[in-house]
Amino acid sequence: MNNNEVYDLKLILLAAREKKGLSQRKLARKIGIHHSSLNDLENGKIKKIDIEILRKLAEELDLSLVLLMKASGYSEVAFMFNKADSLDNKST
């Protein structure tokens, strides 16, 4: 992945939900939000998505939190997460 790639949150969430066999309603219930909020999130009506919601989505759908953050416009924060992870994995 390079920093110039664009990620479509709707496509990512849709593919992951279908793979898990979850409807928007079921997924919303599992992560503790209203199904209409999940619909709005997937359709780009929510501009700044709470990172805790992204974390719950990543966990429930077996997705990378960094991927969801990039798709949601948190590229700089996601970059910092990637950098911190790479530093943690290096031996001293």
C-alpha cells in the first residue's frame, strides 16, 4: 500500500459484511450503533467517523483498523499507526 491509494469505505464495508453474512442491521447491533447510522456511514453521509466505531467495525469484520482509518480520511493518523507498528516489530 502506498500513501496515494484511495480506499472506498462503502466497498470495503460491503464486501466484509457480505463475506461475514451480516446485514447492516445485524452489524450495527453488534457494534452498538443504530442501523441508519451504519447506512449513513457506508454512504459517506458522516464525514468524521468516530475512531472507536472504526475499531469496532475492524474487529467485527476482521479488517485492518489502519485500512478503515485511511478509507475514512484519517490518513495521517493511520500513517502514524503503521510507523509505530513497524518500530514495535524491530528487534533492539
